[in-house]
Amino acid sequence: MERPELPAAVASIGRREAYLWVAICLLANQAVQLIDTGSLQAFAASLAAQNYIYWLACYVVVYRLNVSDKAARATRLDVCLVLAICVLVFFLSFLPYRFGTGLLATVTAFYFLTAGGGDRNLKAAGGVLLALSTQLVWGPIVFQLFTPELLRADAALVGEVLASLRPDISWQGASFLAPGGHAIALIGGCSSFNNVSTAVLACVAVAMLIRTEWVGRDFATLLIACTVMILVNTLRLCLLAWSGPSHDYWHDGDGAQILGIAQSMAVLLIAWWGAAPWRRAA
Amino acid sequence: MNKAVIRSLCLLALIASIAVRVQASRTREAMMTDFDVGAAVADVIRQHGYALRENPVKPPKVLSVVVYFQRPECEQVSLVLPYFINAETLPLLARVTRPDFERHFFYMDGAWDEQSRVSMFFEWAKYAVLDIFGASRYVPVKKALVLAEAPDCHPAATIDWRPVWEKYRYRNASNGAAGPAGT
């Protein structure tokens, strides 16, 4: 059988494969920065401490690219961009910060969103990649610039709850002092901003795993997930401020794992509930 | 372009970037591990001839990182609190100082009378970029210092805090640690 002549503007590689190469280069480079390869023990510990919602989002990007139009060929522009991004990924690997890869992931996400034409799978992959780069790069930058303001907002919520439940706990700024001398000061890791960021990523990833288009209800789901995350974090901070033993249990003991698992499960359930096909039919 | 060439280039970029990134991350991690801001602050204070005072607060309390020292010309002790540049340090500082204490913030080349998070962030970004090319004299860590002193304390000499972040300190420390094996 005679092979048809390819037009000049079309490369020999498929568009799906070209985009998969870019996504894998970006995600693999991001993954290296999240995993400690110093020793086997450190590697295992870093695996255990992973944010599995992040990995779910990575899977969704690859999955959506993989089921995108198999017949579409990459244009020369596609190939040039793919190679340029791969070369930039290499040069940015000398930079031991997430920013470089995150910036490239954002650019790639916009390319997927705009260059896909009518391919909704590519748009879905672009949306999730954008959420991933926001969670890894842009969110932390915003957080660094506004940490005290965000912590004050969290402290205000905790202070209001404690004022009704434990009026004997005094609250000043982002610090709480219990009568027995037990005191806590909120720091960056205590902020619900991190939980909200994860909630957004979970809602985007689960929605785009189940389907390829946004519906109005997704924003309500997002709002509910973020609210639940803020409330759970407020509850956690109240427990930490409650007393010394309570702090030890919920911060360093089994309680920390229980809360971590509960938060992940809650956000995934909300995201799935919001994105489930039966809800759309209803 | 040939399919095999495109695949080879992408694969090469993938493998090379991961190899370089693993190495870059390890180097950075080693640098961060070596960076002990408390010890660096204590060294700088000693180099200026001031006596260190013991901190009554012990780890893991947050305030255990405060470094106290005595200037001979001042009645009360002065203190240095290392903190992350994006953290709000004033509430913490208020727990170890009186409200009338004078505060000065230091981070690499910069010095401020008020906590200036954005300026410090750009200072960090500048040296983080320079560090990629090996041109940064400082370790690009996000730890700044706040110096608190009594209002009646008028020191004769100002302390240059920049050596706290200078790279040569850590290179010398590493060489020193490896030194005995060669003698």
C-alpha cells in the first residue's frame, strides 16, 4: 500500500506522542524535586509523606493526553515547541528550585489549552497541568508574600471558635496561650492556604478524570471543598491550642496521620461527588 | 523532522535533565544542611568580641533559636532572632523583648528598620539567580535576622551581619571537618 505524502507543515510524529513527551519531561522533573533520593530510607520516608492528590493530577494529565486524538499529526510548530520546552527543561534542571519547571508547565498548559483545537482531552490535560503548576509554583509564591496576612485570617477563625469553647485560652495575633503555660504560634505550615490549594487541585483533577468539560456545578464543588478544608484546619489548630497533651497527639502523634488521611479522603469524596456523572444526569 | 530524531532528542532531554536535577538538588540540600544560622550568628557575635548569654528556652520551643549577647556599653542584653523571611516575627519578638526595644532587620546585603518581606524576597531571588552561575557570595537561604536592643543601648560599633550568609564560612567549615584525615 502506498503511503500518503505528508504536507510540508506536518511532522512525522503524532501530536499525542509529542505532547506526551513534554508532559513526561515536565512531570518527571517536578517529581525529582518532591522525592528525596539521598538514601533508601530517605526515599521511603519521602514517598510516605507525598501528597497523593498531586500524583493523581499527574496521572490525569498523562491519561488525558494518552486518550487524545491519535490520528492528529504534530505540526512543525508543535515539534519546535516540544523540542524547545525539552531543551529548556534540561537547562532549568541546573536550577535547584521548582520555579523553572513550574513556569514551563504553565506555558505548556496554556499551549495545550489553546493549540488543541476541538480536542477536549487536550484542553482537560492543559487545565490539570495549569492547576498542578499553580499548586507547585504560583501558590507558594503568593503564600510567601502574604504569609502573615493569611495566618492572621486563620488565627481569627481559630480565635473565634476558642472564644466560645475555651474562653480561658488567650489569643494575640497568631499566638494562643492556654492557662497551663501551653502556647502555640502559627507558622507557615499551619495555614489553611496549603489545604485550599490541594482542594483546588483535587477538584480539577477528579473532574477532568471523569469528563473533559467544565459545568457550573464544579465551582460550587470547589467552594465546598475549600470551605471544608478551612474548617478541618481550624479544628486541627483548635486541638493544637487546647492543651499540651492534645498538641502532642494531634501534631506529632497518631492524630496527625488521622487528620491527614481524613482531609485527603474528605476532599477526594467531595471532588468525586461534585464531578460524578449521575449528578450531571440529575 | 524524522520521528526517530525527535524521540531521541526528547529522551535525551528527559534523562539528562533528571540526572542534572538530582545532582543539583543534592548539592543544594547539602548546602542547606550545612547552614546553621544560630551557630553563624554566634560566630559573628564572638568575632566582634561580645560575650554570648545562655538562652533559657530550650528546643523544640520556637524561641530557643534566639541568640543573646551582652554589649559592654549596655546594661541589658541584646538579642538576635533568626526567622524565615516570610514569617511574621514581631509577635514572637514581643515575647522576649519589651515594647520599647529597638529593632533592626538584616538579610544578606540589606538592612531595614521595619520587617520588609517583599524586599527580602527580591534579595533572596537575586542571590538565588546569581547562585545558579556560581556568582553569589551568599548561601541563598530564606533566613533573616532581627536584632533587638534596649532603647538606652547605644553601641560604639555596629555589627556586620553579612558573614552569617557568606559562602566561604561553610566552605571553610566543610574543609575543616574533613581536615584531620589529611594530617
